[in-house]
Amino acid sequence: MAKKSSITPYLFLAPAMIVIAVFFLYPIVAVFYYSFTDYNIVTPPQWIGLKNYQVLMRDAIFWQALSHSLVYLLVTPVLIFLSTILAIVVNRRLPGINAFRALFFIPVISGSIAVGIAWRLMLDTNGIINGLLISLGVLAEPFQWLAEPALTLPIAMLLTIWLGVGYYMMIFLAGLQNISEELYDAALIDGCNGWQKHWHVSIPGLRPQITFVAVISSLAALQVFNEIFTLTGGLGGILNSGVTLVFYLWRQAFRLNHAGMASAIAVVLLVITLIFSITNIRFLERGTQAD
Amino acid sequence: MEIARAKPHTVVRGTRRLPRHFIENAFWYVVLSLVAVITVFPFIWVFFTSFKGLNDPIFSVPPQLIPRDPTLENYLRVWRLLPVGRFYLNSILVTFGVVILNTLFASLAAYPLAKMQFWGRDTIFYLLLATYIVPPVLTSIPSFILAVKVFHYYDRLQSVIFPYLAGVLSIFLMRQAFKGVPDDLLDAGRMDGASEFRIWWDIVLPVVRPSLATVAIITFVEQWNNFFWPSLMLHTRENMTLQVGLVALQGAFANDARGIAAGVVMTVIPIIIFFSALQQQFVRGLTGAVKG
């Protein structure tokens, strides 16, 4: 170990720490301050105490956005379910399985903006989805998928799931490959059939990955923006049907110039994120101990 | 002898085992292909649509996928109306600039955190850990104000490079990698009188090359697809990155599905080529973060 009084470690840390101080630490402190001000970015902020929060509490769109963000968390269990099953399937030793794994990974790297725009084209009234469904006899005439408020969130969630499954599948696959073969052999001897052995061996063996995926996918769900932005063309959907907390924050800050109000939304988002990550980890860790 | 031994073996396999395996495998290939269709279809559809001529309908019953009147006109139209070359150039500059500097800064910062004892080390580590949970959107409002009022780089490429020069995840991953390097290796260098910087550069970095690749790939995918912050900063078309430009294109080509499709293809193609060439590294890199 190096001498304790040396300046060397600080020199190593300096470049990264300067960037983090300016672009992470300062903004976190500043956003709390701005949340207590009336601020339109052009004129200096005016201290108004808790007024932004009081306005938010009576703001119907804020509550709508909050409930949408909480509903959006439903993508997490679906993602865990689908990607676990897919991981078990691609874990089979089949010729050409690597090609399938790679194909399933393509949405992960393609980026939500390009894919979201592609989805918007497909779901357009004149898009291929209507064409397919009419040919199959499911629909009689073109349906306006993106103009139906009840469908804005579900479609965005479907897009999030479609974008993420391949990534989480790879995480679970890595987990499966760490489970010892002997455990499966033991399960077979105990009389487990194919799917039972996965229930008794694979799922418990994947605990750490499930915890990890639950945490990161729900944090991502709370922060969803790109899917909503592309599918609703930056408008948030008819009757704000696609407005989530982050989308509302963006609109308040960068469309309406209400930086103070947007900062208050940011603080609410931070509090929810913290509560959520802590309970998530606690809850899932308790599950591990019970086993 | 050889033949005599091999023959009954194959016969047994052929009559008893192979058909069952064959049916089971066929079933799994059907399942896998169905999932593959769902994952790949939007790309295939966008790809073909981008080559459709005016006589090829976007909407028809039954739908027509492959253009009968293929043309490059959609690409040329996009290229004429928007500075696509600049979008590419800007995306490449930003992505590679960030990848190189972020990886460098992260491996610098992670080294003392993993291998040295100094005053404030744990404080710094926990501070980094705490910032990791904070949603990135939270910092966007003060960062926007900084960009406009302090750094004066609004609408310039620096604005989408500087904030990403250090990433907490990159630092964690490099710290984890450095921890795996045996102390003996470092002590040998110190014995020879090498400076800490020399030890870091000549001895430690070559050992952790796989982790450097992981950090570089995660940063690459993140930056190439980055949209939220660049969309706030870059307003002049000449200054836009591909993702921001694609959204501008979507606005400018509102009812032109063929043109928008061409834009989507142009945005997605480079990263898909990159991925195909470095598949294993991509998957290992992006999922490798889990263990870190």
C-alpha cells in the first residue's frame, strides 16, 4: 500500500471527481434549491417556500402522471417472467442457438428512439399492424392505435418490454450457466420432470439475478421517457394519457419553462426512487433468507 | 472392429433416440423462430419500407412487405433535406470522445479506490454509490442552467460530451477489476522504483483489458443511443447527433413513412454492424456489469 500522506491518489481521482462534482453533485443540491423557487430560467429564481409542492398536490395532471409511473412498474414482473423463460429456452444446447441469442439481443442495442419511431409507423392508421389484423379478419377497418387514450400506456409498456427482454434474458442466461449440473441431476433423481426441475432448481438459483433485474428494470420504468416521447410524438398522448412523472418534468421544465415546478417534480421522483429501491432490495433479500 | 462397433450404436440411436430428439428440437426451433420473428420484424419491415417506391403501398390488405418498385429515392430525399452526414459525424465525435475519455477517467479514479489507502477514500466511495441511485433526469434542470449561463455551450457538441466524461458505473466496474489484480504485481513495480502512474499504466491496465472493453462497450451503446440530454442541448440541425436528427426528421417528414423509415435504417445500421462484428464482446460487456 502506498504512503498515506501522498497526494498521488487525489491526482488519480481528480479528473473524474471534478466532472462528477459539477454534473452530478452540484445539480442534486441545486434541484432542491430550485424546487423552493419560482424560476423560469431567464430571470433569477425567486424564493417561494413550499408553494411549488402545494401547487403540485392540487395538480390533477401530476397525480395522473404519478399513477401512470406506478402503473408502468408492471413491466418489471412481465420482464422477469418473459426473460427467465426465454433464458431457459436459449440455454438448451441446440445447433445455431447462438444466432438466436444474438437476434434476441438486437433490440437492446438499437436504441429506443429509432425503435419507437419504427413502432409508431407500424401502429399508424395506415400501418402494417392494421393491414395484418384486417387480413386476418381480427379487425374490420383500420384502428387508430395511438389515438386511443386507454392504449397509450399499454403500448408504451409493450415497447419497453420488447426493448428489454433480450437484455434481461442474457443476464438470466449467465445466471443459469452458473448453476451446477449436479443440482439438476439431483432434481431428476427426486422425480422432477422438465419444468418442475426449473421451478425447483433454476428459479431459486436465479435469485441474485432476479433481485438485480427487479431493481434496475423498475428504476428504468420509473424514469421512462423515450418510449412515451416517440409514440406520442412528444405530446404525451391524448388527454395526457401517456404522461409519466419524467415526461411531466420534461414538459414543465423545457416546454413551459417552469424550472421551479419541474424541480419539485424531480424531488418527488427522487423520493419515490429511494423508497422504491430500498423496499425492493429489502423485500427480495428477505425472500432469499426465507429459502 | 471399428465398423462393427459403430454400426449397432448408430442403429440404436436411429431407431430409438433420434426421432424423439428430432421432434423435441423441432418444437424448440418453432418457439425460437416465433420469438425471433417478433424481435426482428419491426427492423425487417422498416428496412423494406425504406426502399418502397411511390407505387408500393404502405398500407394494403393483405399487407405488402417487399417493394415491387424498389428505389433509393427515399434515402436521397432524406439526405437532401437534412445534413445527415453531419449527424453521423457529430454522433461519431461525441460517442468516441466520450468512450475514450470516460474509460480513461474511470480507470484513473478507480485505481486509488481499489489499491491505495488514503484519507477520505470511503467517503468518496459512498458518495459515488449514493449518486448512482439518483435518476439522471433529476440533474437535467441544473445542468441545463449551467450549460446556458455558465459554460455557454448550449447548442454545441461540448455540451453533450462534458457531462458524460465520468460515470459512476464505469468507476465501479474498473474498481472491481483492479481489486482482482494481485498486490504482488504492484509491489514488484514499486520495488523497481516505478511511480504509481507507471505502475497503473504499464502493469495494471494491461491486466484489466477485458474490463476496459466492458466499460467502453457500455458507454458506446449508451452514448450512440443517448437522446434526452442531447435533445435539450442541440437545436441547430448542423449540430445534431443521429438520434436528435432522427426526431427532427420525423417532424419534417410527418406523413412520409418511406422517408422516416429510411432515417430509422440509417440510424440503426451502424450499431447493428458494430454489434454483428463484436457480438461476444457486446453481450459480455453489457451483461458483465451485473457481476460488478
